[in-house]
Amino acid sequence: MQAPARRPRREAAVTKRSAADERPHAPWHPLPLSELLILVGAVATVIGLRRSSSGFSAGAPTLVAGLVAVMIGTIEVTLREHRSGYRSHALLLAVMPVIVFHSAVVLIVAAFTTVPRALNIALVVLDIALFALLFKLLRARFADARRERRFAGGR
């Protein structure tokens, strides 16, 4: 009996990253501005937390500035990646306006009176409806951007 013919070993395929697999560049591309903003915000948050251990008012401005810096950097990166079809951040992007809406309503009502329990229940229902609507819209926008990205990468 004759031994089956051996196939020659295939060389490891060199995979080339297509444009569809690359992270979208920021308008200020060579400078990692968002990442630096997140880093500086994280450092400021830690400093603010350390100062607030002796008294909340001592570290509050630094803590708030750090949290805002981290939030702005994170929102910019997630929004850029989501809108370009690179990675879906629909959940995070849908929950942020809901948190802002809920907080604004509670703070406005609390400025004039105590917040009734019924308002919180009604707000939760509104929060869920707003989140569902935003999530559906953001997910559809991502799907469209993903199709465009794959189509453009295939050329």
C-alpha cells in the first residue's frame, strides 16, 4: 500500500488589519487628548477622595473636577467608537441622559419641597421608557454605522 501524499505545510497566514478593524481616530489624532483627560481626571479624583477624608468640603472641588474630566473623556471615546460602528456603547450612552434627567427632576423638586415617594415611582417608569427609546435608537444607529464600516472596509 502506498502512503497518502503529504500536503505541504501552509505558512502561517499573515493577517492584515483592514480599515474596518481599526479604532476610529479622533479629530486631534496624534494627541491622545481623551485618554489624557481620563488619566488626569482619575488622578484628580484620587486626590479629591484623599482630601475629603479629613472633611468633605476640603476635597470636593478636586473630586468633582476629576469626575467631570473622566466623564467627558469617556463620553468622547464611547461616542466616537459608537458612531463610527467600531464598538457598540448603546447601553452606556442610553443610560447617561436618563441619569441626568432623573437627577435634574429630583434636584429641582427637592429645591422647593421634599421629594414625594410617588414622584420616584413615576420617575422610574419614565426612566425605563426613556432608556428603552434611547437604546433602540442608538442600537439602530450603530447597526447602520457598522454596515457602512464593513462595506467601506471591503473595498
